[in-house]
Amino acid sequence: MARDNWTEEQITIVLYEYCRNPFGQFSATKPFVKELGKLLGRTSGAIVRKVGNLASFDPQMKARGVGGLGHTGKLDEVVWNRYFGHWDKLAYNAEVLLAKFKNKELEESLTIDLNDLPKGSERIQEVKQRINQCFFRDTVLSSYENKCCITGINNTMLLHACHIVGWSEDEVNRTNPQNGLCLNVFFHKAYDENLIGISPDYEIFVSDEFFGAKLENVDSSTKEYIKSINHRKLIMPKRFLPNRDLLAIHFDNFRNNNILR
């Protein structure tokens, strides 16, 4: 019987799902793995093995001592090298391929709300932007295993994928998961407003302005909790560690607005 080799299209889709889902969730018994296998004409076990193959190219997984599976194919490396660091390209191309495998048009295949998008030539660019935003959120949250990197809160309704350097400030890194932090809504706002800062060494700093002008009105237990965060280290993600250079840019803004203690 002829060997049924993996195609570049199939590997691209698996890489997309590798990024968007926690690595530890890839089990042959998981419904989303079974569904992906059915869509690609592969067994769920084959999907899990391919994820392991791709993980073997991930430098941060290697740094954690998770080397993935051996016996990778040349096409695995081709796909990895094509898309690693080019996340907007991966997100859009993979969604186009998913639509193809589903025998649907792209917009019909997507689970993103597109009702408010304009018609005409601007629509394609807006669709790409929505795809990139969803990929960024899914990948950042999955890298942190759906836990806030300051508090450990794991309710996804309360979690945001926070850009380190803002969406409007750095077009190149808009979709880069290493430009992201998983923060609950409270600390996301505090980070954006420079009420907390995170150093390139992953240390948390709390601004003296955190509580505003009327500190005496703040509950004492709340004050003690926020103070306990000062100089604490982040809860680190399993993949896509926050980029130190990008953290330094945001931290410089924080230092310019605060006296560090």
C-alpha cells in the first residue's frame, strides 16, 4: 500500500492549531483533535504525532526540555520556517485552507462575527484583521494555559490578550504572540495606563499612583494585596515568552511616568 504522505496544506493547519491550543491539550481523545483529524483525513493519533513533530522545531519548547517527537519530515521544517515569525501570514493562510477542507467560502467558514464589516474592497483587509486579532488572542491565552500571568485567574471570560507594545504603535508585531501578555481585565487596564510595569526581566512594578489620590478610602486588604504584587515575577507562559525588547519599550514608558521603588 502506498504511503499516505502529509501535505503542506495539512501541516499548515496543524501548525495553526498547535499555536492556538495549549500544548498539553493535544490528546487523541480530545473532541477538537478528533474533529481536526476527520477534517484532514487523518487519525486523531496522527494529529497528535504531527503536533509533536512541529514542537521539535520550537526553540522555547526545547528550552523547557520538551523536545517534541523525532522523525520529523522535511516538509514539517519547511512549513515551520515559512511561518515562524510570520504569524499574520499563518493565520490568514490557515483559515483559507480550513475553508477549503470544509468546502466553504472563507467568510462562511469563520466563526468570527463579520456583520459590522464594510462592503467592497475594504472588507478583505478587515476580515484579515479580525482573523489576526483572534489568532493573537487564542495563541496568547493558550500559551499561558488560560491563566492571568499576575494572578493566575483562569476564567477566560475575565482574561484578555494584552499587547505589550500597542496595536497602533507597532504594525509588525500586531499578531506576534511574543508581544502579548495574558492579563485579567483589571490588570490589563492598569498595564495600559502605566499603573503597573513589567521589566524585561519579568518583574512586576506597582506605581505609587495605583490607588489614585484618596488612598485612605481604599480597603486595607486590597492595598496589601496590590502591594504584595510589587517586585513579584510574572507567571511565565509555556510557549511564546514575552519578548524582552518589547517589554523594555513599554517599561521605559512606565519609568518615565513613575518613580521606581
